[in-house]
Amino acid sequence: MIQFLGEYNCKIDDKGRLRMPAPLLKQLEGMVEEGFVLNRGFEKCLVLYPKRAWTNITEEIQKLNIYVKQNRDFVRYFFRGATEMEIDNSQRLLLPKSLSDYAAVDKEVILFAYFDRIEIWSKEQYDGLLDDEPNDFAALAEEVMGKIQGGNGRTDLS
């Protein structure tokens, strides 16, 4: 199971290339050769998936009944803009202009790595997202995490 972790400040060069930070590259070890898929996020960000994570997501989406219009709409929107990517020999990704425009990604970006994905945010959008932090994070944690079966606060699931 893939478990990325971290938040990284990065810059995009004049050609639209993003250099991957060394600590994140270390976490990507063994996945760089397989390639990646870059897609639109649910919010105004981009999401970079290792190919194996993308395969898992697409297999899940393929279970949707395409005879239901809402499902077809979701599939079309979800896959819109999805692009296969490779990290070049200089550890850079060339971001497609259409996806960069969607996420308002320009010069400064934040890479937010969690679970099996890496979100790419414009610094301005990401800072705005953090400004919208809930007043009572403990209450949100209880509401969200309290729904997990056996939610006893233990991290050792034994």
C-alpha cells in the first residue's frame, strides 16, 4: 500500500516544469519507472497518481453502472484532462497547460502528499484553503473519525 507523506514548497520554471523535491522522490522509489497520471482534483488543484494507484481508482470507477446518467457524468468529468506523465532525467514533470490553467498553477506551488496521491496546489489557493480551517478541529475529527467502526482512538489496529 502506498503511503505518501509531506508538504513541499516548489517552483515551476518558465517552461511549465516542476522539479520534484528529493524527499518526495525518495518516497516514489520504484514507481518512477512505471509512470504517473496527472488529473484534475475535486477542488481547484491537480492530483498526481502513481500508475498503480491510478489503476486501482479506475478499477473502482469501472464498477459504476454507466446506464445511470449521473454515473456517466461523473466518469466524464473525472477523466477529463487525465494525462499520462513521466518524470524526466532531471526529476521534473512537464505540466500540461490546460491542467495548469484549471488549477491556476503558475510559479509557486505546494505539493501535498498523502495516501496514494500528491496534490499540486497554487500557493495562493493552498494558503486560502488553510485559512478556511475549521474553528473546532476536534469536533470535525470526532464527526469524521468517530464514524469508523471500532473508532477507539488506537492506531495499532490489533
